[in-house]
Amino acid sequence: MKGFTDCVFRHVFAEHFSGFDLAIAPFIASKRDCSVRRRHVRDVWPENNTRLPVVPQILSKVATDFSAMANYLYDMGYSTVNWNLGCPSPMVASKKRGSGLLPYTDRIDEFLEDSLLKMKGSLSIKIRLGWRTRAEIIKLLPVLNQYPLEEIIIHPRTGMQAYEGGVDLETFEKCLPGLTHPVVYNGDIRTLEDFHCLSRRFREIDRWMIGRGFLANPFLPYVIKAGQDDLDDKIQTLQRFHGALFSAYAGTLKGPSHLLKKMKGLWRYLSLAFEPFAKTMKKIKKSTRPEQYLDQVNRFFETEAKTSSKSLPCGHERCG
């Protein structure tokens, strides 16, 4: 997730939690002149990704630029890259990138034909149901089937929805018979019960992606793998994770404002697991100095958080 799951976060997360087999890195935008400098791909430097396998993701609408970036990453050691056709940001979509390219089936066809001819490695795609309508993905399926793709990750919302409204499981289900590639489900897996409901409905799916759900509940990947929530000392684990992440960012980010912005961004999701403590969450998010922020967070972990039940932070059980 852009702005959240960078290499620093991924490394610290993997030191404290388990359950993920690999990570799709936040997208790297291709360059118009096909030039790639090492600093542009800092997030996927192999030396920055020693704890968790990573697949780089590229945002692009020009095949030549895309293949140049993909080949650069291949030479770095990445045999597979992911093409981002799912980003719902209006600033991205308005330039016919991300999900904004989905209405243009012919352009996607040309892009895949040109880029795959020039790429050294293999390609996966992350996609939505469309930009405006769900009919866009149905029209696109025969095109995708023409090409040798590693997998297709489908988030069952349109780009214009962003993350609002529910996921469209009916349209997702309609896509499955029309695809010859392995399909990954992505969207609104926030509890173990969510996963059970989805896996019972889509028995042919054996690949799953979690985004916002694990930011709200970092234990969720392990719980899904284990099939049960048998973890103890969750609050202590969260506190150790938070402290390690704060220290890691303090050593890499420039200035206290950047550090606070990054750490408060985490609480945008993590606070969802602590709804009874809304006043404390507000104080954490309003902190203006790193020491004030740490004081609020540590006080919370040492007092209020410890009154939470064993199941926190897991969110509310529901079936989507």
C-alpha cells in the first residue's frame, strides 16, 4: 500500500509477525525516457528486503517505459513484476494509469503485446472490476487470456468506488470461469470469519491478498494460516512492533514532522481495533512532537490497551 508498506515497514513487520508468503511492494512509476536510477527503486533494493520475499509493482501506461523498468528490476534479481491496473487515485486514473486505463481494452492489449515481447521476466497483474462499471473487466478477460501471465489479482470494486461500498462478489464470481490464469482474491478480508466465508464460497481460489485488514490487525495473516486465534500477549507484541518501527523510521526519515506523519498513518488503521478508546486515539493523532507522541502511545499500551480482551486487535467478526 502506497505510503504505508515500504521496505522499512515490511522488514520490521516480518520481525514481529508471521503469516505472509510474500509482499507486493507499493508501485514504482515508470519513467518516460526509459531511464532508471538506483534511487528510484530504493524500496526494492535486495539488501532492503531480506526478511520477506517481494514482488515489485510498476505503474505505467507506456509499454516501452514499463519493459525498461521491468528489465532493470529483473537484473536486480526479480524474476516477476506486477503491473498496477488497480490504483483508484483520481490523480493516477485521470492520466489513464492504474484503474483509469481499464475502459481502454485495446490499449491494454497493445501494452501487453509490446511489453511482454521486450521483458526478460514474467508478469502478474493487479486489477479492479473497472474504472466506471463492472462490465469493463468482463470485456477485458479474453484479452488477458491471450498472454502468459503469472497470476491476476482482482479487487472486486471499481476504481471510482475507491474503497467505499461493499465488494462485488457476484461480479468476481462471474470472472472466474472466464480466466485461464491463477486468480488471487483481494478485498475486505478483515477477520478470520471473513476469510472462512470467502474461501467457502470460492473454493477454486487458493491465493489471497490482504491490504488494509492486516494494518488494522497485524496478527490476521498468522490467524488465517493457523485457522484459529491462539495468540497470547498481543498487546506486548504490538508495543514491541511499534517501538521497533518508530526507531527504524527515526533513523531513516528526515525531521520530526515526517516521522510523526508516518507513525500517525499507522494509527489510521490500527485504531480501528481499539474503538472503545476513541479519546486516546484522538490524543495520539493530535500529538505535535515525537516525545509527546511516544508518551501518549506508551501510556496507552501500558494502561488502557491491557484492559482489552485476548481477541484484540482483531476487529469485529462478520461475514462479508
